[in-house]
Amino acid sequence: MKKTILSICELMLMATFVSCQSTKPALDAQKELPVAQEQSVLDSISNIYVRVNVEPAIASTPQDVYLYTHYNSNTYLLDSLRTNGNTTLVLKGYIPFQNAVMLTFEKRGAREIRLILTPGDSISFDAPAESEVAFNNEVEIPQLSAQTEWNHYSRLNRILRSKTDSLISLIVHTPKADTLRRHVLQQQFDTDSLAIHDMYAGLAKSANPYLVDHSLIFLNIDYHEDYLYKDTLLKKFPDYRPFRLHYGLEASAMETPESKRIYAKMQKIKKDRASVIRFSNDTKKQKIKTGKKLDINLHKMDGETLSLGMFKGKYVLVDFWASWCKPCIDNMRPLIDIKKRYTNDFEVCAITLDKLPGAWKNRIESVGMQDFSHFVGVDFSKGKMYPDIEALGFKSIPQNYLLDRNGKIIAINIHGEELIKKLDELIK
């Protein structure tokens, strides 16, 4: 709970923090410290507390959990701990101003959760189930106004970006002779593009400086309008260093070797957990190539198995994905419009590699993939991949196979514009 009543030990620690203000250099806009000196302050003072409740399966898995943040060109490890069966994990750290703080689980649990915290925040929340935390890094913590606003912005941004990306694809593939359709699509694109601009402009007026700083990046890159907010923001948030850095009133620090090491470690954890699929060594792998049939069953959640032959007469994209795989979702969004475009001749057969059904079902609904044919590649009761799926032997997702009307492989790992071009050729 934000600024809640803390334990006696925590109160003593906060009292120490206050007394240290007169003896330790402050990390604020008035005086910039060398990065090494900043790190020493981070290590010795805590002004944020994160208490996260996790499932027993996550707690019992030997792994490290990290709390870290990034600002002024450097990544700082705020705290870390080892899971030892504890279902309540408490991490703490120091941040000099409102900022994004990332919570990362090494092996199981949240790959990364973004928390928008303000100095003095003490929060407690339940971690999302297993590793199927939304790749958007969103958790709902009502007492954090910045977190609530960030989640709303993130969802709106995804919706608008997805719409404009789809419209670009439709405009490009609409014949120039069809001027009326191109005009309608262009008008809709202009409307959605203006909505994106207005979204950033609205965010620049937020009471949460971290969100304002985020909006300035896009107002600068996409519209060159960040200068319009300079005087107002420097007056409204005089001690918020990121604004001074953004407008060139302070010099950026050089990244330290320690920062590079921490950043590389966090990125490796995310990469290893994002898309790599691990197979058992004793499964005989299929030889997959174009012209051959894809030899798999279609497994339903209740254990029933069907045949790919059920789609005979249509072109089929067999797509392997998971709710926690961001590249998978990025590829799925355009497929929604592609399927609508070729309604009678094209089917998307989406096979999840999720280990839990809840996250899989939620992702289908949140992304809007209800019109796809959905199957599972993992036996949920055992937590293991079905042997025929494992026999395909691919090493990462997203992974897909485009099949002809008789179930033979036409292309492997085909996406977006390339897929549309191929379907145009085949169906016309």
C-alpha cells in the first residue's frame, strides 16, 4: 500500500534515510553525482518496498528474482533474492524520483513486470500465474495512480498501433484503380494517426512525471513537438532530472561496465524465456521441408485429437505461439485482418505452447483472435508437449507452416506482407 504504515524495522530504515539526506549526496536535479557514487547511494538507502505473493510452484523453484531500474544511461540492480520456498518475496531499493522499476524472475514466474513507483511507495500484490504474465508487463495495482495510468495508456497505444499497421497493409495491397476504397482507408488511417498524436499530447499533461517523460520521446521523434512543453514541465517538475536531461540542461552520464553487465544479464533472462523452446533429447525429429505433409494431430484442451484434414480445401497457416511470446503476438495481430480478407479460402490454425490454460484463453480474447481455430501443443494435465508436436524440432517461436489445400507445406515461417503476397498469388 502506497505510503502505508510500515513495520518497525522499515520505519527505522526510513528514518535512517531521512537522517542520511544531510550526509549523503542527494540524487536530484540540483547536483549530479558520478555514477559510481550514485550506485553507492542506491546500495545503502531504500525508499521503495515491493512485496509480491507468488504461487508455491514458483516459490519452490530455485531461482533468483531481481528488482532493477534504468536512468541516465545506466542500469541499476536495486535488490535480488533467492527463492527458498517462500511464497512472499520482499525486495527493496532506492530510486531518486518516480521511475519504472522492473521485477524479473530468472526461471519461473513473471519474465518481467514493470512497476511505476514513486519514492516512498510500499506495495504488495499477487504475481500473475506461472510464466504467463502478460508480455506487456502490466499488473493492476489500484493504489498506484501512475501504474493505473500507464496500463491504460499501454492498452490504448497497442489498439491504435495495431489499427494503423493493419490499415497500412490494406492500403498497400488495394489496387490503385480502386480509388474509393483507398480513399476510405486513408481517411481512417489519418483519423487513427491523429488519435495517436492526441494520446501522446494528453500523456504530456499527466501528473506523473515518468509518463510525461515517456510521451516526450514520441512527441520529439514522431512530431518534433516536445519543445512546446519545455517551460511548463520545468516549472511543474523542477527537480525531475529526466526533463533536464531531455532538454539538454544536464549532460548524460557514460554507461559504466557494471551497468553494462547488469543490463546484459537482464536481457539474457528475458531472451531465454521469451521464445526458446526446450525439447527432450529422446524424441525423434521429423524432416520438415516444403512439398511434404505436416504430420501432426490437432489436440483440443479436453484431450480430443483431430486431423489437419479437417481443413482440406483451404490454405492453412499452422502457427505455433504462446501467450508470453511478444514476437508471436506481434505476428498474430496482422493475421486477424488477413483472415478476414481471405475468409473462404484461408484458415489460421493456432497451436499454443502455453503450459496453463488460463493465460492462453485470456490472450486469445485480449488480442481478438477468436476467429482462429485454436488447439494446444502441450498436455495441460502433464505440463509436457505432445510427442508429435515436439517431433517438429523447431527451436523457437513464433514458428509457422503454410499448407496448400491438400495439407502440403508451401512455406515455412512466412509473415505479414510476404504472406499476403503469397496468398494473393495462390488464390487468384
